[in-house]
Amino acid sequence: MTNRTRTDALLLAGFCAFLFFYGLGQFGLIGADEPRYAQVAREMLERHDWITPVLGGHPWLEKPPLYYWQAILAYRIFGVSDWAARLPSAIDATFLVLAVYFFLRRFQPGFELDGALITASSAGIMGFARAASMDLPLAAAFTMAMLSWWTWHDTGKRMYLASFYGLLALGTLAKGPVAPFLAFLVVVSYAAAVRELRLLWKTFWLPGIILFCVVALPWYFAVEARNPEFFREFIVEHNLERFSKNLYHHTEPFWYYLPVTALALLPWTVFAIAGFARSLREWWASRRANGASGSDSEYRLSIFATCWLSVPVIFFSISQSKLAGYILPAIPAGALLLADYLRHGLEQNHPRAVAPWLIILHALFAAAPIVPALLIAYLITQHRLPGGQPMLVALAVAFALWAGIALTLARKNGLRMLRFVTLIPVVLTVGAVMKLGSRALDETLSARPLAQELATVEMHQRPLAVYHIRRELEYGLTFYRNQLSFNYDWGRVLPEEHLLVAPENSQAAIEKLVAGRRVSYLGHYAPQHVDYFWVAAAPSPSP
């Protein structure tokens, strides 16, 4: 191992450890999906069932099993916890970053560390690496599949094409048929861009297709055999109808993924867009001059990355159901374009290789996130930015970072410092969020503190019911208490003695719902504006 390789390994290990693993359990599971997915994995573990996802003792067939399998392994090794539920995404993000590093070391030597750290520090990758969800497992499998396809295309070695099919099979187990479909669209768009449609026929390789089927399909057949409703629920409802209809009320405008992609690429957005634009300009100029896109492998790599970035944005923009995590498979392509842009800028060997306005904008995009990071506790609890001294301090820190980045990059050959000066605000921002925001995130967005309070008021665990509360809190309580919550809103009132969580000042409404039964107020959880009660058992019917 050379000194440079050793240094690269230490830097990658350090940044991945800090950006992905540091503080995984400092705040509890948030949102509806994190605790729900974590609970499904726990119930599969308890049932020793690796086939049927189960929630509350009933089949829950909305998602494939790859994340659940990974979480089950984490639970077996480390025990059931919120940080163990997030561990699979952090590990998958690390593999994704390493794949980018080794890919660029082969095809753009000298810029492999830049590309890997750009990928690791992109906001989308960092954020979803800390979430118990299917988005990062899909993004990791899809990214490694596309890198394998390009390596096969460049070298002609079939083992990389086999790897492409095998990794797409893992993507299919991560989130369904969207993985091979997106890959097909990327390959088609690239083949059309370089006018080599024969690439499609070469890609359709029978042994690879067989490998895909051997890896991906056994679980699908097994779960369908045990649960005949699987095809309708998963394929029809959660894939076809989710795409074509607003079935789950995730409505967003057509242009939604343009700002989402820009935010996911932070703090590298400006230069990623510049790399995207440069690739399009050179491709168009080459087509006009030669009627083709040229044969240079390095140039074609940027065209491939451009297609890879564009296809998910266009595809999911057409979808009637839009969520931010859908765009995650496109983000590594932005890192490849930026690394290519950086290489071209340094190869020009010109002190003004980058326009001053790009430097100013990049410095602004890199420094700006420190403001909400320093004020995150206030933002979470008050839902607005404060005035006065806290705001002035945050703006002063952001301005100092902006000025330092801009002045550094404006120097002769300052582009060589791009990675270093941009990672400084990234580290500061992540550190500020974890140090200043963890408690507020835990108290206001997670069910963990409330579940701990409930445990202190009962001698033994009782059934739990909820009434008029957010589903995020309901699913969180299900995970942290490891019991299904009964919902009064569904028209069912438990006849036995139980605890009830409801909005503050709702005791009168509850007493009407359980007329004739004793309701005792137990406490108030202020951060989420809920009260909790003890409800006596219903009186036995008269003989």
C-alpha cells in the first residue's frame, strides 16, 4: 500500500465514520417510515420469518425485503435499537462511496478521492445514510450497478456485466422493479446520445439475465405463494398506481425534483450544474461538428453521467407520486460530473479556469447551511429563524466561511483546494446539527421520550390506544413499546384497561367516547402537545 493509498483510506474511513455513523442514536426514529420499517424488521426477527414482512402481526407487503434482512442482521448482532435500525443505510452509503472511489481510480486517476468525498458529503447521501429506509440500499445497489455497466462497456470484460445484473437484482430486492427500469432508461439514453444502439443488444446478455432472475425472483415467488394478495398490493398499488395516480397523496408540481436535486447535491450544487452544462455543451458541439459524439472514453463518461443524472429526474417528475428520496440514485452521477469538471479545470493549467461568479455562488451554497444548522433547535421548536444576537452570530459565521472559501478558490490554482475548503463547512454543519439539534429533534419529532415517560407510569405494560395524533407519533410508539397501537379514529375502543395518548385538552371528548368508564389524566408531554391517560376496563354486561 502506497502512502497516498494509505492517506486516502484514512480520509475515507474518517469522513464516512463522521458523516454516516456518528450519533446514529442521538435522536430517536422520526417520521412515519423509520419506525414502521424498523418494527417490521423486528417482527420478522421475532417470528424467524425471512419471507413475509409483518407489522402488528399482519403481512405488510408495501416494500421488498433487502432493508429488513439487513436490519435483522444488525438486530441479531447489536440488539434491537433505533441506531441498529439505521445501521444498514450507513453501511450501504459507505459501500457506495468506496465504489465511486475505486471506479474513479481506474477511469480518472488522481481524482478518485475528490469524487468519493464529494459523494459522501452530498446532503442527500448524508441525510439518507442516517435513516432507517429503503432509499439508500436502492441508491447503493443502483450506483454500483451503473459503475459496473460502464466498466464492462469500457473494458469488454463480462464479469462486470454479470456484476451489473447481480447488483440490479439487489436493487430489485431493495425497492422493486424501479431499479432495472431506471437502468434500462439510462442505458437507452446513453446509447442514443452516442448513436450506438447496438449497446442495447450487447447489454441484454442471457447469462446476466439468468443471474438477475436467480438472485431477485425467489423471494418474489416465495412471498406471493404465502400471500396471494402480494402482486396486487405491491406491484399494482405500490408501483404502477403509485406512479400513475396520486394514490398516497404525495402531490408535488412537475418541477419538484429540480430544487430537490439541487438541495441533495449541496454543498456541491453549483459545480455539479457547471459540470452538467459543460458535458452538454461539448456533446452538442461534437454532434454538430462530426455528426457523432466522438470516441474518447473519458468524454463519453461525462455523457454517461449526464444521462444517469437526467433520467431519474425526468422519470420521477412524470410520476404522480413524488417523495424526496426517490431522486437519491441520481446523486452519485452529479459527483462524477463534478469530478470530471474539476479534472478539466485543473488540466487547463490556467489561473482563471473557473469564472469568478461560479466561485462566489459555490462559496454561498457551501456556507449557507451553517445558518440553519446553528439555529436548528430554534427552527424545530419555533418553526422560524430567530432575530437578534443568535441570528447575527450565525450570519457572521456563514459570512466568514463564504469569504474564506471564495478567497481561497479565487487564488491561482485555487481549484485544487475545492475539496478541502468545501468540506470544512460540511463538517461544521453536521457537527452543529448533532450537537445543538439532537435533543430538539428527539423531543419534538420522535416518539422515544414519550414512550419512556409512559413506561414510568405503569407497573407493567398495558395496551396502548391513540386518538387524533399524528401517524408519525403512532408508528413511533409502536416501535418503542413493541406493541401495536389501537386507534380510536378507526371506530374501535378497547374494552380492556389501557393507556391512551391524545391531543392536549381533549379529556372531555375522550370521556364521551368511553362513556361510563373512568378516565384518569396521567401526564402531559409538552414538546408534542399531547396528554396521556389511563382508561378503565369497560364494565361487564349485566347477566
